[in-house]
Amino acid sequence: MLEGLPPHRPTHILRLTTDERSARAMTDLLGEMFDPTETAVAAFEDADGHTWRLEAYFADAPDEDYVRDLIRPVIGDEADVAEFRTIEQQDWVRTSLEGLKPVRAGRILVHGAHDRDAVRGNDLPIEIEAALAFGTGHHGTTLGCLRALVFELKQRRPAHVLDVGTGTGILAFAAAKALRQPVVAGDLDGEAVRTARENARLNGLGPYLKLYEGPGVRHRLAERPRHFDLVFANILARPLRRLAPTLSRVVAPAGVLVLSGLIERDVAGVLSTYRHQGFHLVRHGLIEGWVALVLARGGAAKRPRR
């Protein structure tokens, strides 16, 4: 279960081993107390099926005493043995490479350069540099959106696609490869936009990507009322709720909105917010504790498909 997307270049990491209840409690706590664009918290069940490993990634050096005091009410004296260490850039690249295995959603295959031989003749391959492994389909939020894209492509062919909070650009690339038409993608993080542009060049998609830097849809490329047939917003619950009015405004009358970056407890609040904007739930997907929602305009729909 993850509570935030890792920073583009984390410099420090916190690691500790505990039980499931404590791991989940600390995931929630640290996720609430730190800026999700600068910090990410992950909790994983170990192979023994009993212990859990918690990892927190920080873009800058954290105040270790503050973090220990923060988690002490949850795990007591175990807070004193929590491990903080610096992530050297070469370690980050190597770790990313080790974890970057091919990920498939229909014909879409996300892979590293070292796995080019995994590409089949009919695939839509997307290659991501090892150093940029986070922000690819290997995270449950992104894979959920990729599967939503595959499902939507079976229903129709969107003419105008927007990817809000594009990160490394993976969703925009997948849509551009499948549709062979330009896709608009933006992020408030200039580093993310630069990364997406480089990844687009790597994949031969430069001409198909219209990239912008800015929050939400606040840019001339994206701020186009009722224009986009398919809109992705793979962010987190709070910004998704905050952006609801502006995101809703750019979706075409028969368009679809795919929201991700949500854990299950977020779903009810986010759905309520978007129902007030005139949307209903069409489809609900769950991967590794992360939820992807497919919404459409109009009243209540039939029971959502999974």
C-alpha cells in the first residue's frame, strides 16, 4: 500500500520493520504531515506474511528527531531504531533498474532498455530510462490508468486526450501510441515536464506530445471548456477534490474522466465531490491498494464494472 508517489530524485530514505497495523498507521500519519510532492511513504508486506516494511522517501534531508517523535506514539521505542540514510544517485539508478520489470496493460508494454527483447510484434512499447523508473506503470496508480485506457479504447476512439499531472509522461505516451495523434499533458513540476519531454524523445513521440508546465489545467493548451474526450488525473485525493471544478469543465459532454492516486478510504469523498460536478461512476479498479475511477457525465449509472 502506498500513500504518495516518490519524488523525482529522492535524496534520503527512512526504513523500519513493524507490524501491519503500525505500518498502515504510519503510512497515514506521514502521508498527512508531509508535502506529497516532496515525500512519499510506502508500506509492504514481507515474504514471511507477518512483518511489514515501511519506507519513506524525502526530496530533502528530513529532521530525524521530528520524524522519530512523530511516529513514537505509534511504535514506541521502535522509533529509535528507525534507519535514516542518504540515497546516492548511483544507488537510486541501480535500485530503479533492478525493480523495473516489463509491465503490460493489453498491448501496452512499459519496459526498460534492458528488456527490449520482451516486446512482441503487436505491442505498443514504451521505454523508460532506469533512472526514471518511478512514475511508470509499475506503480498501482499508473497501471490502473493504463488498464482504464485499454478499456476505453475498446469502446471508442477519443479525439482529444489530456493528462493532468503527467509525471514521467507514461499515460500520455500510451494514449499517443494507441491513437497516433497529439495528446496534451502537463505537470506543475518543471522537472517532471523536462523528464516527460526526454521520455517522449526516447520513444519517438516528441511530435505527438503537447507539454505544459502549470497547476491543473491552468494553461492555454488545457483550459479548453468541454473539449477533451478523455482526461487522466493521476494525482492524490486532496488535489483531485480541489481541482474538481476545473477538471470537470474541460471534459467533453460525452467525455470520460479517469481519476487515480486514491486509496480506498478516499473514494467516497472524491466521488461525492465529482457527483456535484455532474459525473457518475462507470468503472472502479483496485491494484495494490490503489483505486482508479472512470467517471462520465450524467446521472446515476448501472452498477460499475471492475
